[in-house]
Amino acid sequence: MTRAYPVDVLLSDGTTVQLRQIHPRDAPGIVAMHSRFSERTRYLRYFSAYPRIPQRDLDRFVTVDHRDREALVVLAGDRIVAVGRYERLGPQDPEAEVAFVVEDAFQGRGIGSVLLEHLADAARQVDVASFVAEVLPANGAMLRVFADFGYQVQRQFADGVVHLSFPIAPTEQTLEVQRGREHRTEARSIARLLAPRGVAVYGASATGQGVGAALLGHLRDGGFTGAIVPVHRSASSVAGLPAYPSAADAGLPVDLAVVAVPPEAASAVVADAAAAGAHGLVVVSAGFAEAGPDGAAAQRTVVRAAHAAGMRVVGPNCLGVANTDPAVRLNATLAPVLPNPGPVGIFSQSGTFAVALLAEAHRRGLGLSSFVSAGNRADVSGNDLLQFWQADPGTDVIMLYLETFGNPRKFARLARGIGRSKPVVALASPARSPGVGENPGPDTEAVSALFAQSGVIRVDTVAELLDVGLLLADQPLPAGSRVGVVGNSSALTGLAATACAAQGLTVAAGYPTDVGPQAGAGEFAVAIAEAAADEGVDALVAVCAPPLPGQPTDGAGDFAAALPAVSSTGKPAVATFLAGTLPVGRLPAGVPAYPSVEEAVRALARVSTYARWRSREPGVVPDLSRVDPAAGEAAIRAAGDHPTRPLLAAYGIDVVDSVSARTLDEVLAAVDRLGCPVVLKAAAPGLRHRLDLGAVRLDLADPAAVRRAYAELAVAFGADVLVQAMVPPGVPCVVEVVEDPAFGPVVGFGLGGVATELLGDRAWRAVPLTDRDALELVDEPRASPLLRGHRGAAPVDRAALADLLLRVGRLADDQPRVRSLTLNPVLARPDGYAILHATVRTGAAVARPDTGPRRL
């Protein structure tokens, strides 16, 4: 597929540049770049001093056909700072020579690697299979670019030059290298936003009124450790701080610009911040894309200008950013008070929602490491923050509020990796609206399962988000799902036990424990310590009812005093104190307290599910025989909207022959070709597997039986039928692929039949599928016991079904033109399976997010 240019890309230091195809009008820019080269750079690139570019060479440099000869330029602002090119060695030759050069001031920032990624991607699209290059031995930086990329590079030294050759097909190693670089660049770009040496504030009025003044006040009152620079056209001071007409006039290091000016003034702010050397913008102002087409155009202009100046953009229409690190103390938000420092990173798209979230986190005592509100998410997104928090030593728990998913495949990939070491909790609404003819895809319950399979703890409300965050922030993960329930009320402990069962937790043997309404701190502590020490207990639920009138015990105080007994056990605990004075939030020993038993148990259940996922081996994406992605792509190109059979065959998926017929003569001709016995099916999509409606006639042993069956089908369902050879019976299953807004392509599996379709009994996994994913897909549907020999039936070959799912997953991952796929029915048998019908729907070839070379 052709990838669109220009694109913005991140360099290794977190700055942005633009990359695009070269054009003849770039000739002056190429000459100017060449003039800035040092003598060493010219010698290493051209093998000679090459002081100027002859006109003939210049014309050839800037004029390419973008097929056999391609060239890409890198721009910082409007200045060309690097160029890379490949040239095919001969007509239709699968090899091309590659070369690139970077001006001195931009060397060592990863431009060569980015150029190589994009050149290789462009070359593969025109059937170039390998690159060759000639490099001087003294050019160690260039040799490292090739060596570090993960390609299998062959080297030869001759005539004083190192000759390199390597295939450019992506491999697991090259993808790993590329994604490692992506992680480092994106994390670095966010780190620069959250730990600025100085902050310029645009839009703070001298009267102290308005959004800009509030931002400035929160920044100042929060104790920011760096320089604060109010920018004002006429005032000499704002909020008691010296003000300047331009940020550069302050003579102070300014890394971050906080913007609260109208959209029409934003471009001037970008230019001023860039002149001051800022690394990023936080645009709190509204009136951009959320306001309509004109605002969207203004937003694009701001982002383009910021990227051209090497800056990233948070917002517009956002709440701001914060970092509670004592060395930074950054509150560049509209929230007057931040939660105390702690281990939780929070990302929110909605500014309004974020205000409430931060206030509630503060009330509950949930400690914050850093916070970003993305607003319109014109640039910085939740994926960028995942990259930063993955390696941030101050963040142990990640909480996300997501309204939409800009790059769902990348989100799922990042979450799977990060979740192995840091829990990710997400409040998201990935509801999908199927188009005409689309399969409906995962329902709400299935989407929650998809999140869980990516290591994401999905919650449904703000309260749940905080409930789970409190538990993860201070408590260890449970080793299992066995819960010890301890309390001073049989009614409450019984309620807790019922809640555990409802949430999929197991009440440990010997529990609940009721210490009685008159128990004091000592008795509570003993019961809690015994439960924590019990080898049959993985987690504790402690519940306390207030004392009855006239009882001498201090219910709240005694309860709180008993909780430290669990702190040294390595087991998590949650607590509920009804109608008492204990606050909702953190109790002694970091035990989280909840307003109800149900909320406490629900939070524990969410964390238990996550701990179970984290304890399992992740699985691997296996190599598969009989897979030819190029043949699959060719099948789509050749067959247009109907590539089903050749496309599936390219992935080793065979479908039982099916012949369409609309007259008796055509039916009999098909029978003569296929041989008896055969099956006749009504051809309408909704009837092809409806044996229950009489739309399928099985085991027709001779032409006479075929004539009778066809006559009956034609009267009941119309003349169009399908004729298939009869195959051995099996358990009917359904395999699907749909595009989900949160995860991209997902593979679904379930058993066939009206009842299972009505109940939505499907399991789903995001691609790429691992071997573990495939086996879990087979076993997860509620009806899956039918595959394992229910009521004396022979078990089917589940390994063969898992292999089929892996092939379908590989197809969905490889072929971005595939919009949906259905195999229905798949008859599963002890000796394998037979696919009786398959449909594939394709669309236009577009670049799929999280594939191809790096870009913002």
C-alpha cells in the first residue's frame, strides 16, 4: 500500500522533524544543506571532497520516479537537514542501492534509522527485496545504522570500501528494534514535557481573571521548582511575577509553553515559544477541532507549526499536565489542588472529567506521580504516556480515561507488554456501531475480556477506576482467588461471601470468620493475622459494623488498629466500615477502604483477574507452514471484493468446494461433477446453515433425491442453491474476524447454532494471536464442553481448531484490506475439521496503524 507523505517523526532526543518525498523544487534546499556539511561529512558520504554539487548531479538528485528511484528528505522547520535514497540496480532487479546523509548538527539523533525504515518500506512496495550499500570503513556511524537495525547484513571489504547487502523484509528482530526505538523516542518526548526547566505562560491577564491567570496561579502556588515566565504584550508583571513581551526576552531556559489564548492567536504563540527553545506546548484553550471545521483547521495549523519547530503538543482543549516529583512540582493544570505524590500515573482525554478525577483521587488519598489531560488529542495520546510510564521509576500503576482510540493496535500491543510489570486500569467506552453488512463484533462483556487478555483492567465508572487504583497502589497482587473474610457481623461477612461468589472469587475453607460485635482491636488483629497467615488464603476482605448503643468498643478505631496485622504477609487486603467515621481511601498499612462491601470485593476481583493473567506465560506467535502473504495480497488485488477462496488458500485454509446453481439442470451438472452423496442449501446468506428451517438437505444419495430436494427448496426459499459434496458430520463452529475500535482486528470463535448466536457465546482475541490465545479461544465459549466429548461424544481435534485460528489471525494481521471474515460452519471432528462456507469482505488499501515505519 502507498503510504502518505509528508509525515512527522520523532528523533531519539524527543524532538520532531518532517519526512517527505523529494521534489525538483528542493534543489536550492539540497544545495544549502550541502554547504553546511563539514569536510568529513562530505568525504564519508561521497568518498571525495565534493565541495559543490554539479548541476547535472543536482538535477538527478532531486528528480526521481518514486519507484525505481526514490528519495526522502528530512526537514527541521523549512530547512532540509537530511536526505536518503535508494536506486534499483536494474530494470525489475530485486536489489537497490541505498544511501543517506545527515548534516552535522543533526547527526547522532536517529535520523539515519528513520530514513532506513521508510526507504525499506517504500522499496518493498515496488518489489525490491534487498538493499546494497557501500560505506567507508571510517564511517562507523553509518555502519552502526545498518548493523543495529536487525537485518542479516552480509559484509565484504574490497577496494578500500565495505560492501553491505541485506534483505529488507521485516522480521521479528527488525520489528523489535524498531519498536524499541519508538519506545525510547516517545518516552523521551513526554519526559521533556513533564520535567521542564522553565514554563512560559501565554494568556494570563494582568487582572488575575480567566483561565490563563488560573494556570499561572496553580503553577506558582504548586511550588514549581523551575522558572515561571508570564508572557504579556504590555504588562511588566503578572500575578507578582516579572512578565515579558516574548518568552525569549526573559533570558531563562523555557522548555514548556502553557497556552490559554484564542485559536486565532495560537500560531503566534507557537512561533514565540519556538524562538525561546521550548520543547512542547500545553494548549488549554478551547475553540479548536471540537468547535467545528474552522477550529479543526486552526488545530492542524498549530500542530504542524509545533512539529516543524521540534515541539510536541498536549491538547488543545485540555486540562493540562502535572508532575508531583519533589524535584519538579509541576501543576500546569486547571485543578487548584493535586493529589499527594505517589505511584499512580493518570491520563484523561476529557478535561472536565479530569477535574473530578483529580479531586476524588485527592479526597481518597490516592498518590499521583504524573498527570496528562489530552483534550482533543491532536498530538500527544494515551499511547505516548504508556511509553513514558513503562520506564518511569516513579510510576507503578497506570490509570486511563479513554473516550476514543487513535491507534488501537498500538494500544493493545503496548498494554500487553506493560501489563507484565505495571497494571493498567482503563475506563473506556469502546462501543462500536456496525456498518451495513458488518458482523456486530464483541459485545460489552467480550470487550472487557479483550481488555483483560491484553493485561488491562477495564472498569465502568470513575468510582471503580479509583477503587482499583487504591488497591494496586499500596497492596501486593494476590497469588490466587481464595479469599479470607473477617468481620464483626455475621450479616456483613455473609454479604461479603456472597459478593465474592458473584465476582468469581472463592471464599477460602473455614471462612467467613465472625469475631463478634464486641470484639476490640486485639481480637480483630488476631483474626486478621490468622487469616493472613493461612496458606489457604490469597487475599483478605475485612468488614466492620459500628458498635451497638451501649457497647464499650470503639468500632472504627479498633478496626483501623487491627489492620497493620496484614502488612507483613505479602497478601492484599480490602476493608469496609459501615456507617462509621473512617474515611474512604487509605487506612493504616495502606489498606484501601470502600463505602460498601460490594465495591471492596469488586475491586479485589478485578485485581485478582489481572494477577492471574500476569502469572501466566504470554505465549508466542508461532511460525506457520503453507502461509504466503504475498499470494494473499495478490488474491485480493486479482479478485477485488471476492477473494475468498484464493486468499484463504494462501494461508493454508481449505474450504469444501461449493457450486452455485439456479436451475435443476445446473444442480444436476454440479452433482455430476462432485459425485453423490451431496448437500443442497438455500443460497441466501442467512439460510446456508439453517438445518432447523429446512434450508439444508443432507446426504442426498442419488439424482432422484436431489430432484426432490431441489423442488422443495425452490418452493420454500427460491431457486438459488448451493451444491456441496457431503462431508462427515461434526460439531458446528463459527470463526470470525471484525475490526474493533479499541483493538483493531479481532478474531472470534464460538459454536454454531441459533441458541449460541442468540446468547452471543463468542470468545475474542486481538491479533496477532499467540499459541496460548488460540487455545483459549477454543476453550472459552460457554458451549465449549461440546468440543471435549460431552455426554459420551468423541472429543474433536482442538489442536486443529487452534491451528485454524492462528491462520485466520495471521491473515487478519497481514492483510489490512480485509474488513471482515466469517467461516460458518466449521465442522469440528476427531480427525480435524471441514469449512463449509466462507465469506470475506475487503475495502480500500489503507495504511493500518501500528504497522510500517515510525511516524506520529
